[in-house]
Amino acid sequence: MRRFVIGQAKNLIDQTRQARHESLRLLSLLAASDSAPVLSSPRLFSSSSDMSGSDSSSSSSLPVTLDSLNPKVLKCEYAVRGEIVNIAQKLQEDLKINKDAYPFDEIIYCNIGNPQSLGQQPITFFREVLALCSHTALLDESATHGLFSSDSIDRAWKILDQIPGKATGAYSHSQGIKGLRDAIAAGIEARDGFPADPNDIFMTDGASPGVHMMMQLLISSEKDGILCPIPQYPLYSASIALHGGSLVPYYLDEASGWGLEISELKKQLQDARSKGITVRALVVINPGNPTGQVLAEENQREIVDFCKKEGLVLLADEVYQENVYVPDKKFHSFKKVARSMGYGEKDVCLVSFQSISKGYYGECGKRGGYMEITGFTSDVRAQIYKLASVNLCSNISGQILASLVMSPPKPGDDSYDSYIAEKEGILSSLAKRAKTLEEALNKLEGVTCNRAEGAMYLFPCINLPQMAIAAAEAAKTAPDAFYCKRLLNATGIVVVPGSGFRQVPGTWHFRCTILPQEDKIPAIVNRLTEFHKSFMDEFRN
């Protein structure tokens, strides 16, 4: 009897699981259709009891509704992890149980600069030091000297000696551990050839919290504006919206390789001021995201002069400074450029952002970074410190990695040769992938793509047929989003519509990372090429 009951229970569980899997599959298929905006509806994820009632009757008694939320949150958008990525994640779950239901066997995420998720290996020296700092008992084991490089052991001891109590699980100074800031300042000085002060360094959990902190500092109302490049990384539009300011767009020139023209800055600044907007700062992303250009030093000089003349804070997003792939371009920090022009602390307000998420290290999940603040008065700096103190401190693992990125192994160190081999291998492979994808995109009908001089992305322009634009309008979605959803459904490739980054009205783009491993690039090219031909044939005018 007991066996019978157990067997009946097992059958019931199996039937329930099967029904649940089928429901998930149907939800995925629904979400992946061209009418996928339903994905954003909270009703899709409601409980069965909630489904029985109407929206108005069930939500009227709830303390939080969309109508009662902060409107700044509703205004905020972040396309890099938006609707299409949600669809992709549901498809990925369904692939696990319905492998034969789709014309592809995996989802390839080309939507975000997340290198290690796509197979990039971490730098050995960085991880050895981090492991030893995190589990200090290893330093007392004789076997450690056979498993870890001698310089990683030495560096771990040096770092631990700078941490009170050698406790990486404790809070640090709000700006970050002083000894680690010393290492970062020394790295900046070695890079630029100009002095750097560790007291100017604020350690952050990646670059994003630093950007939010500066927006919080600069924006007091919608009458405060921030000049941002278009196309832009949506962190900027999102943070400006969350803090209640106004995004003042300046358009990069696609025809000249996404050039930044001072005449365009002047035009947009004057237009904003004529509307009563006080423009507080200028955002420059170099190398560019999503556009991949690297600014010429002379252009940077013009930008610094512009900020000085107009009294603007220069917010320099320099997180891709290690990612330069063309021999005729070189990264120069804006601080180096400003100092080489003779501008000092009292001349230009400059905030430089760096992150351990990009470069050749790609340590996105460790959440480390910093901002270097120069040109601010002591009373303003005190307010910045207060904002940093509200968050107590950034995570210690990220602080350690940020110091290692700016102070890697040097010639003669035990790890130096392997470190250089790993670094150059990653960067040279990224350059090859960028070139291969760029050439493939430019072979597609109606597609033009500027070269990826730096960063991790390509941002091709698609000349969509009028019938495709009409179909997108009928589906109540942007034409480039329509294209990207169709691409995902047909190939499993996830890219982000250009409309998520903003673009010149009437033009359509998508952003694609160069991060999938080299052995996957041919398959991506083949899938994309076949899809694009089929799409154009279907909607040809």
C-alpha cells in the first residue's frame, strides 16, 4: 500500500512538473513573438489568485501601484538589460527542456560588455592575489609556495599590511583603503606623467555608482542639464532621469567615424540655455560606448578648452582605456591632456571614471572601480565625501582588484611573462573579433558600420525597408527593436536596438559586442548573414 501511495505521489509530481514546463514554454513563445511588449506587464508574473480579479479591484487596496511610484523611476530606462534580454532569458530557460523547438541550440548574449560570461578567463596574477587576501590562512601553508607565484604572495602580504586587522571582510575608509589608493595614484602618475594625489581617489563598486554620485551632486531640478553624447551609454540618461535633471544631447557625427564636433557642443549648449536650462557638466565617453571611437588628442584639447570657457564639469568616462585596437589611435586621459595644456587644480573641474569591469581584465562581477576628482574646492569635496560615506565603502575585493589593475606585475617579477602573455592574448583576440564582425556587417545589404577603434562594441546603421518600418509600427515597437527581436527569434543572438542608446531621428542601429570567443564568431557571422538576407527579402520594398 505504501509503495502504491508513493508511486501515485510521484506520478502526480511528474505531471505537475510537465505542466509547469509546458506553461513556461508557452510563456517563452509568447514573449518571443513580435507582440512581446506584454513581457513588461506585471500581470504576466501574477499569482493565480491575483489573476482571478480585475486590475482595478485588486490593485486599489495595494499600497504601491504604478500610479503611486516615483515618476523619475518610471521615466528611467536601461535598454542593455531591457525587453529583448528578458525575452532571451525566457528562451534560454525553454531551450533546456525543448531543445528541438528552436532553429538554434544556444543564446549568444552580445548585448552587454560582460567578458567572462562569454568565456574570457580572468588574469591569473589578479586572482591569485585576491584569493590569498580573501583566505589569509593560505599564506601560512608551505604548499602555497608551490601553487602561487612568489610575487602574488608578496603582493598579498603587502596589501594585507595596509588593511586594518588584515580583515577584508571589514568596512574600509569611505574613499577606500589608503594604501590601495596610493597604488592607484602611482599608476595614474606612471600612465600620464603628471602627479596624482591618493586623496583625489574615491573607490566605487564599478564606475556606475561614481556616475550616480556626481549626478546627485550636480542636479537639483529639471532646470539642471548634463550634456551627453548621442548615441550614449544608457547609464547616463537613466541616472539623469532618476535624479530629476535634463539630458542635453549632442550628436556624434557618424559620417566622420562618430566624431565629436565642438560646433555641435556650442549649438546644443546655447539651445539649452535659451530654454532656461543651466548646463552643469559635459559627459565624454572615450573610447566610445556604444560607438567604439577613440578621440584624437587635439580634439580632447578642444573639449577641455570648451569646458573651461563655459564653466562645465568634465565627466570623463574612461573605462575602456585599455581597449584600443588600431595602430593610428592611442588613449590619452583627459587629466593628462588638461595638465599638458597648463591647466591645474583651479582651472578645470574634472572627474575621471575607471572600472575593473572592462579592459583586458573584465572583472564585472567583482564590482570595482574608482573616480579621480580634481579641480573641486575643499568644501565641495567634503560634500562628495559625505555622499561616499552614506554608502559606507565600496567592496574590498573590488578595491584590491582596482589597485592591481593600476599596478600590475613589472619586468623581473615572477608573474610578469605570464601576465603579459594573458593580457596581449586577450587584447589581440578582441582586435581580430572586432575586425571580423565589422567586415561581415559591412557586407550586409543596407548596413554600414564604422570601425571599432576601441571599447567592446560595434554600432552598425541599418537602412530598413519601408515595409519593415510599417510592420514595426503595426507591432507598436521601434523599427530597430523589431529587427533585433526577429534576429533573436531566428538565431538566438542578442543585440540591443540603437533606440535604447538614442540616435539621430530617422536612423536605425543596433549595438553588438565583440566579446564572444573567436571560435564562435564564424557561427555568429553565418547566422546573422542568413537572417539579414531573409529579413530583407521578406520586407523588400
